[in-house]
Amino acid sequence: MMRSSLWIVTATLCSALALGACSSSRLGGFGGSPTRGAMAAPRASEPVEAVPSGPVEASPLPPIDGQPLPPVAGAPMAPGIMDAPPGTDIAGLPPAAPPPVVAAPAPAAPTSRTAMVGTWTAREASGGTCRVQLSSSPALDLYRASTSGCSNQDLSKVNAWDYRDGEVYLYQTGGSVTARLRGSSSSLSGALSKSGAPLSLGR
């Protein structure tokens, strides 16, 4: 009877001790506090994978209210812009520069001896005038010429003329050159060969 009671007491104590051990392990270990178990050393942080970066793309800022959009490089132009005549102002674009002014070409020198044939009025350096007649009738290798009312002795002796390389040559008796003149079929200017005095012929 006494052994049975001792065995029951022993079994009860073992059961109580076992329950106490289980409770201690749940609360962070025997003799430990729940706070220390909860604040255990954290795990080492895992490396963060870098996010690949793509090319940076820029975009134009939105236009100011009331202002036209700027043209985009490489974009097709609006219909009608390519067909606009030079100097036309197009909305949204700076004013077009005016077309360049092309100077009128100078009158070309005559290229034909025939254009020089006819009656001319000669103006001498002294201010006097006289008549010079250039004929189309040949005279040996030259063409016939004559003068009237000329005060200059060399000019009064002119009896032939020729046209070479854009110049009119006046010749006097003996074959010497009296004057050389250059210009158009309506106006010639030059100088007398001996004196160098200016001479002009006009229609």
C-alpha cells in the first residue's frame, strides 16, 4: 500500500517536470525570457539584384499656350509648305528671306562688223563735233570710211576702218591707225593714237 502511494507521487512529479520543460522550450528556452527569443540575431540580408538601365530618351517640353509647335527633325513637312513660292511667310516659321536681286546683264559688245556700219557723230577733245561715215564697201583688206567737218588733222584724213576683237580701228591715208574705239553699236569711245586725246562716236 505504501509502495503504491510512493509510485503515484513519483509519477505525478515526473509529469509535472515534463510539462514545465515543454513550457520553457516554447517561451525561448528554460530560464530565458520571451523577449530575448523574439529578438534573436537577424539573418544576413540577401544581395539585391541590380535593375538594368536602358537608354535615356529625351522628349520636348510641352509648348506654351498660344505658341505653335516647333518642327521636328526628320518629320515630313505639312502639305503646301514645299509648294509655297519663295519669300512666302508660313505660320510657325521665321519669315523667309527675299530672293536675291540679280543685276541686269551689261549690254554685250557687238560681234559683227555690220553693226558698226553707218553715220556717226564724232566728239573731239576740243568739244567740236564732226561726221564719220563707216561704209561696208571693201578697200583692199579694210573698209571705206570718210569724215566731214573735223578740225583734228588726223581725224580729217580717215579714209578706212576695220573691226577686230571688239574694237573699231580708224585708218588714215598711208595705212597708219588714227584711233581705236570700243563700245556698242550705238556708242563708241577711245582715243587718238598720236596725241592720246579722247574721242567718242555716237549715233
